[in-house]
Amino acid sequence: MTRNQKSYRRCKERARELAIEWQLNFAEREEPWYYSELAEWAEYFRKIGKRYGLLREYTENGII
């Protein structure tokens, strides 16, 4: 496995962890979410989901 493959896998796993953390924080937040905030997060996760092949996983788990 090359250095780039290791780096890619590490970044992909971090993208997964970030989505899980965001989902947990979404439920625990006491302030209401603005639609603009949700749209920004959805676009962010769509972007990294596409980069790391996580779009299906994010969709199935309600991230996007």
C-alpha cells in the first residue's frame, strides 16, 4: 500500500467519524437549526462524500 493510499484511507475514515460526530451533535443541540446552516452542512458532506465515496452511506444514515 502506498503512502497516498494510506492517506486516502485515513481521510476517508476521518470523514466518516466527522459525520457521526455531527449527527450526534445535531440531536443534542439546544438551539434551533437555521435552514442555511443545514444547507451548508449538507453541501459540505456532499462534497466530502463524493471525494471519498461516502455518498450512499451518508444518504442511508440521514447525513445528506
